[in-house]
Amino acid sequence: MEHGGQQIASWESTAADLSDSLGWIGPDLLTFVDTRERAVLEAINDDLLATGPNGGRRLDDTKRPFVAAQTTALAAVLDHDDVLVAAWRDPVRAC
């Protein structure tokens, strides 16, 4: 399936947002999500957003299940009370 530039740009934007969040997340929350969030980011950048024949970006639809699996693993980490407490502690300590 051929994808338009908007779909590629949307995935690039998602990857940029994930990357930015790694820089803004506080140390307590980062302890929980760092490995899984980086796995999602790498799955998008290194697998889903493949290099096309002319050197530009293209979407490799065969990698969508892998991205989904990495995202599901991250969501599972986020579904714990300890993560919520860590997310709360980081800004409290920053104040």
C-alpha cells in the first residue's frame, strides 16, 4: 500500500513527541518507562519508517504489529499505581 506524506509525517511527529517526552519526564517516572518508551520509539524510527528506494521515508506496513506490541508493552507498564505515584512525585520535587 502506498502512503501519502501526511501519514509519514504523522508517524514522524509521534516519534518526535516520544523523544521529547523522554527529555521532559522526571527521574522517578523515567525509571519505569525509559526502556519501553525507547523500544516504541525505535520500532517507529527503525522499523515502521523505513528508507524508501529514493532515500526518503516510507511506511513498512509489515512492521505495524511490532510497533503495536511495543506500544502494548509500554501501556502495561503505565497501568500500575507505582507509575502514577512516580509521575506525581517528579513535579512535586521540582517545585
